[in-house]
Amino acid sequence: MDKCRMPEHILPYLLADRYTLTGILGRGAYGVVYKAIDIYTNIPFAIKALPKHGLDPRQRRFQQRELDLHGLASAHPYVVSMVQILDSPDCTYVVLEFCEEGDLFTNITERGHFIYNDSLARAAFHQLLTAVDFCHGLGIYHRDLKPENVLVTSTPAGTVVKLADFGLATTDAVTSDFGCGSTFYMSPECQQTAPKPYSCYAAAPNDIWALGVILVNLTCGRNPWKKASLDDATFAAYLRNPEFLKTILPITDDFHYILRRIFDVDPKTRVSLPELRFLMERCPYLTTHNLPVAPVAPQYEYIQQEQFRHSLTPDEAYYYSPSSSPSSTVSNSNSSTSSHRSYHYNIPAPQQQQQVPAAPMPTSTTNSCGAWYSNFIPALDLASKYMSVQPAFSGVRMPF
């Protein structure tokens, strides 16, 4: 019997005289993820079984690359930790941190968490952005960012999200692997079905685009489009009208500007991770459901140009012309005519924002804007998704 694909009826199963496999969390093309209990500490873990047989040399390299890259990234608190690697003749077992709340997809679509809850969505996105930024700093590009590959836990306090599944990760800053990942989250430059010889694209901006789609998932509970391609009517409408997202999503003007910077079809001018963090920290409201009942006149802190540029890279500073004094004229952040290069961003002074209860999740998925808007995160992902916590550094290997 292939121990890597043990049927449910033989569970529980004692692995390495330490971990009792109690159930199956998920299945994927390259392995099974089990829930396990450490019999000595009673601590739960997730154990991913990666089979060794039936793999060609290329697949073995990919499997090892996944282990190596996740191992490097798992040093970050918002990346799923790897505890141990167990080796057997049949497969490699990877002992992983167990995230009791499941994946982000389930928390958004089935439990209604995060949607219209600005503070919760903002905190989750900040954690995810920090993890991706850490990976990029190591030269690791995930290439499969989506809610199914983000796990949720409530420890140590509150809701914490953690990045998982490095099966498609790469260290190539420029890659020719077109169509890599989930279609709903791919950037336009990654969508080519018949790329020309020697075609390639930058991996980091592709990850940032995927983060933008996840941000829409978190705040609005749906995708902005099904595919960032001219074949998709919704995306084509966005290309024709940059204000289009405001007509289909309940978002504020400030948040709309951030999404436009993320969904820049030119990867060279797409927002960077430091700039995205800067903008998110200073966006007072994300969804219109959280706006105060009575509009409050905003208070702004005008930052001297020298101080402002200390918080940006030279490339990011190119997009801003901050006021040098309170008396300077500042263009309205709600103006639809502001271009990226002439945009004057108003910096809100630190203050306690009014807490408004989140609006309830819609009970119906019907919307007059069309089927592409009424769809929540596509069911196709739900049908094919699996619990994808994964590998890492060469930890302690235990013989069987």
C-alpha cells in the first residue's frame, strides 16, 4: 500500500512513532495533507506527504526546490512554519504548523469574515504583504498567490494569516513560465497563451497583481474579473474606463486609487510593495460600507518633501508631488482626472478612526451589474483547491 496515499479507513496511523495521523485535510496533484497529533505534546500539526515514486527528474527538482524555498521563507512569522522533515523509501513527510481556521478562501466565502470589515481586512492584507515582501527580499517569488494558499490561525491573538504552498515558487526574477498559477490572479503579462520565442516577464510585479486581487477578495468578497485578458469583458471594460472599478465595487475613492496603482497593466510602473504599504497605511476607509454616517472633514498632516522622500525609494518618489506647506494647494484625491505622475496625495494625520460595524455579508449573489459581478470567488477554485501547506529546510530526518 502506498503510505503516501493512505485511505481514510486505516486512520489513525502512527507516523515515526510520534505523530498520529487522524484525518485528511486536503489532497493535491503532488501529495496529501494530513492532520496529526504529537503523542508526546498533544500539539496538532499538518503533515504533507510528498511521494517519491512516479516522478521524473524535473518533478523531483521542483519538489526539492519547493522544500528549499519554503524552508528559507518559513523564518518569517507570517509564513507557515516547517517543524521537521521525515524521510521514508516511499515519500517525504513534511511536518508543518497547523492553522486551525483553515484557508483564507473558506474564511471569506463560507464564513463571511473580512468582507466590509476594513480593520480586519487591512490587518490580514498587511500581514500577507509583509510576508511577500520578505520573500522578495530573499529573491523568492511565489507565483501562486491566492486565498487557497493563505492559511488562517487565531493564535497568538486575533486573526493571523500565513503564506503557504511554495510549489510554484522560483528564484528567477525574470521568468518565461507563462500561465503559472491560478488564472483569476495572474497579471496580464503572464496570460500569454502563445508567447513569442524568448518572451519573459518579471516575477515580482506578477505577485503584486495577485495581491491586488486578494485585496479585492478580502474587502468585497469577489474578484474584479475572471481573467486579466481582453477575452474577459469585465477586464476589457476596466481598460476602456479607469473609473470602472468604482461602478462595480463598493470602494472609496482613496482605495480606488490604490487599486488602480496595483492593476497597472504596465509592470514597470505598477506599484511597488513599499509604496503599496505606504498607501494602505494612509487610506482612511476602504469600502463605502464603513464611511461615517455624517461626513467628517479630514485633518491632514503635510509632510515636508525631505521627510516624505525618506519613506520612499527614488522610483516611488517619482509618482508624488507632496505639498511643502499647509498653505499649498493640494489636488483632491477623489479627482478622476489625476494622473499617476501629477497626483498629490493627502497624508492623513494619525488619529483614532471612528469604528463603524461592518455591514452584513450579502445573502444573495444576484447583482444588476451582471453575472461577472455577482460571482463570488469562482467556484472552480473551490472545487479544485486543497490544503496546501508545504516544505522547507532539511530538518531532522527520521528513518522508518
